[in-house]
Amino acid sequence: MDNRKPVSLLKLLMKESVVIWLAIFIPVFGFAQNTHLASAAPNTDTNLAQKKPLELKERRVLPLFGEVSKTSEQIDEEIRFLSECDKSFTSRAEASSFFTARAWEYLQEGSLDTACYRFNLAHLLNDKNVETYWGLGVISYQRENWVDAKRMLSRGIGLQGENVPLLVDLSTVDLKLYAITSRKEELDEAAALLNRATAIDSSYALGQYNLALLHYNLNDLDKSWEHLHKGRALDFNQMNLDFVELLKAKKPDPQGFFK
């Protein structure tokens, strides 16, 4: 059995580089301005659930099947699926873990619809499987559906409140939303999540880097440098050198490491 665990939202979407962290900064850099708003209805297929009945094939690729009333066709299909899993696995929890592992693989390959369907099946088998919410949150983030990304990750944290990478990933969504909306409440939520995460484990590098961004946005540049250097000491490979240049432009490195 493949017990592959999820990597962080940042790593999954960045393919082991720092692409998403950079994406958080895009409005700050002035390269582009995203028009999505956290308070607005997401511009995705999720809205179609309120406008017209969705076909089963459409529901399969929405987080948690679109969370709408099930049709008889969907119920029949789920009964058959659960019956087959009961024959093939020792428990539904084991089956859920199996489909979760496959979903992460599809997600890393960029097959979002297939990954979403696998996470949905894993959730059907075990609605306490945190990774299903985590994966669906990552997919929603990639689809630029910030509302669902935040909702799915929050539900995962509701089940596993001391999962540091998951807490940091949710803070990533809040920081992205702040870059789009400039609403202080997004920064406040990110700060609460990051303080909670670092209180549990201050050695998680991405938590320190997100704190650096948080304090940059709060114009607390000394704190931003402090957390940037903490992150650098923990994992230099996660460093975003574009952000370093932004920070240097506002305040030279107090430690003199970055000239």
C-alpha cells in the first residue's frame, strides 16, 4: 500500500520551487492585478449547482461532488463503489487512504479533474480523512477558487488542528486573498494561523517565510527580516529571492547577509 503523504500547498503548486509564494506577491510587484474577491461568488463551476442541475460527470470534478442533493444515479453509483471497496480492502479507511494516495499523484501531474474525483471518492469512504479536504483545498487554489480553497482547508484543520503544514497552507490562502483584496482581516487571520503553527513547531521553514511576508505587509520590516533569516537558516531552498529584493528596497538587511 502506498502511504504517500501530502506535501505542503506551496510545494505541490510550485513543483518544488517557489512559484506560489511568488504568486502571492504579484499584486505587490505590480506585474498583474487579479480581480477575484474573497467576498464575491467564485467564478467556477461551483456556481452552476445553484443555476441548473448538474450531470453526474460534472459533480465528480467539484469538491465534495458540489455538495448538492444527490440524484438517484449518483446514489446508485456510490452504493456500487462502496460495495466494491468493501470486497477489495480490509476497511473503508484503508480504501480511503489508497484513493487519497492516487489523488495526490494525479494532482502532482496536473490532472486536477481526476485528482478531484479521487479525493471525492476518498472522502466518500472516510469523511474524517483530513487529506481529502487538504487536497480539495489545493485543487481549489489552483483553480483560483479562493473561497473553496479556504473552506476546504479550514475543514481539514477542524479535524486536525495541530497540523502545522496545513495551518501554514491556510495562511497562504489568506495572504493571497490579502494581495487581491487588501483587507486587513485576511492579514489578521493569517497572523493567527501562523502564530498557532509556530507555537507548535517553529522549525517549519514555510511558516517562517509566510511570517516574513505577513510582517512585510504590516510594514514591520525588522520582523520581516527576522523571520526571513529564520526561514533561510531552516531551508534556504524555499527562499524567494524576488521577495528579498522587495524587502531590501524598503530596508537593507540588518544582518548584512543580502548585499
